[in-house]
Amino acid sequence: MNIFQWHQTHWQDNGYLDEATENFNDLVDNKLSPSVHTVDYSMPLEYILNKYQDNVLMSDISRQENIEDLKLLHTKLDSNIKSGSYVWWNNYPWVVLNEESNAVLSHRSYLMKKCGIELNINHEGTLYTYPVGIENLTLYADGKKELVNLTVSSAKYSIQIAENEITNTIDV
């Protein structure tokens, strides 16, 4: 038996994983940390008219960098928040992007991006509004001495929006 197999069997046999899951659930359910928040969220593949509530744990991506438009979202294993959900937190909508890998599977972790603008979509005569996250992929300085701080875009953007039957009609 290699060390990975021993570690996996040891955790399962001794109930450490169950204990870690119970501890995380207790932390979130009882708001035992200032980083636990009650948020409104939408279900993936659903239009955002329906909002639900859940307690989640928020954290920064890195302690070294202050990245304000990206956060880590930690949810209980049985939470309905998934990739493609919207979360309303700190006076902004955030789109939940991809699930991150956890070393201990006591909870789920997702990367989420703050949505700064709204996109209007006309679908079958009805106007729908979606929050979107936009990121400029190619920023570079133009090199002119008198415009040292000018940043120029090459119009290549990454747009994050939740997927559903309405947003799937967008022709890119």
C-alpha cells in the first residue's frame, strides 16, 4: 500500500473526513466566523428571477495580492450554489465560475468574479438583464514617453455570464 492509499484509507476509516465536514457545516450554519455571510443566489441554468438564500464562507484568492474582483466562495457539499450561479454579496452580483480542488473534501470551493455591468438580451420580445464580468485580456503600454500611464486595449475581452436557455441564444 502506497502512502496515498494509506492516507485515503486512514481518513475514511477513522471518520476524519466526516468530522471535517461536520466542522465546516457547523462553522457556516452558526456563522462562527466573520467571513461567513448569508447571500442571495440563483440556480445554474435558471433565469435570475428566482433567488434563494444560503450561508457561505468568502475568502481572498491570495494573502499576498489584493484582487478585489475575484473571490473564493466556500459552500457546504449539499449546497445548490454551483458553477453558473449568481451570488449577490457586498452590494454586487458575482458570477460563480469554476469549482476549485480541495485537499480535504469537506466542502466545495468556487472561484467567483464581480459583475460590474449588465447585458440586456432581447429574447422572443422580452428584455432580460444579466450581470456580466468582463476582463480585458491584452493590456499593454504604448511606450510614448509623454503618455507613460496610458494603457491601450486591443479589444480582446473575456466575458463571464451564466448559462441558460436565454444566454445560449447570444451569437458570438
